[in-house]
Amino acid sequence: MFNGLVAYLDSIKARDPAPRSRWEILLYPGILAVGLHRAAHWLFEARLFFLARFVNHFSRFLTAIDIHPGATIGKHLFIDHGFGVVIGETAEIGDNVSIYQGVTLGGTDPANGIGGKRHPTLANDVIVGSGAQILGPVMVSARARVGANAVVTKDVPEGAVMVGIPARSTLLDASEYAREFVPYGTPCSETFDPATQRVEMLQCQLDLLQKQLKSLLDERDIAENDEVPRRKGTRKSA
């Protein structure tokens, strides 16, 4: 158990440049919220619903993070800052997921009035930016990144970077997805300012479009160069 806690704290330290020690991380509200949720979820699974809700409300009072006792959470969830985070009853979260403040994993009202899967599923290594809303029983696949204030209502492919309302995938190069965790966003360059993240993403799209345009122009030049000898050969034959 102690080794598991140390591994959890180390996983957060790897994703957050702010803490100087593991002791400091223990004071994070996200750590307390996840810890209390483990207890609430155990009570929920034991069908002790009132006690589970009591722990849930106590946790929300202390941390301003509302995780329904029924939500399923994997290993090493990192809720950074956390204020205003809401995670619904049937939400499922994989391992090494990072969630920033103000995120909602919300549900949809089933048309038939029956409960069931109403909330999102986040696969391993997903990053959700501050203020993002992921609504309904959608699947956010592994290593996907949801930008700040994006609204996701459809399934997200593996490794995609989603921005906007409604959220849509950006044209980032797939090689970016293989990089190690980058706090605060998904920059195109190695050095960036979180305040200019949107500009960085637009620059990435511009760079990619320029590469595609250059490739198309090169193909056209090659085709034209191949066409010239054919025309000359036709004239000689005539």
C-alpha cells in the first residue's frame, strides 16, 4: 500500500512542475478527493448508498470536487487544482489520466427514462484541459487530449487533440502524440507559454498545411517535367 502511494505521488510529480516534494503533493485537494472517493466507491459497491453519499458530500465540502460514488477510477488519476470538477455516476476513468480545474464529465438524460451508461469513458493517458465539458456516454480513446473549454459530445479517436465548441480534432502531426506528458497543453515547439497555447496550435496547423502545399507543388512540378519529354516525342513523330 505504501509503495502504491509513493508511485501515485511520483506520477503526479512527473506531470506537475510545481511541487518540491511528495509531502507537498499530499496537500493537493485532488489527492484528498480521489482518496475519499475510493472509500465512497467501496461503500457504493457494498450498496451502502447513504454512507457513500455522505462521504461524497464531505469530500465535496473539503475540496470543491464532486465525484459520484458510482464512478470508476483507475490508477494515478491527477486532478490538478480541481476546483469545480464534476464526475458523474457512470463515468469510467483509466490509468494516468490528468484533469484540470472546471472539467465536467457529464451525463445525458436517457430518452426512455431508464438509467444505464450516461457518462463518458476516458481511456489511459488522457488529458482534459480546464473548463472542458465531456458529455454523454462517449469514448475518449487513449492518449487523446481535450483542450480548455472544449465541448465533446462524440467519440474521440486515439491520440487526437480536440478543441472548440463542438470539439473537433486539430491537424497536429501524429509524432506529437508519442512525446512524454507536457503540462498545460500540447505545444508545437519545445518552449511555449500556456497563455499562448491557442496560437501554438494554430501555428502547428499552419506548418502542417504549408508542408502539404509544398508536397502538392512538388508533385505538380514532377508531373509537368514528365509531360515535356512526351510532348517533344510526339512532335518528332509527326
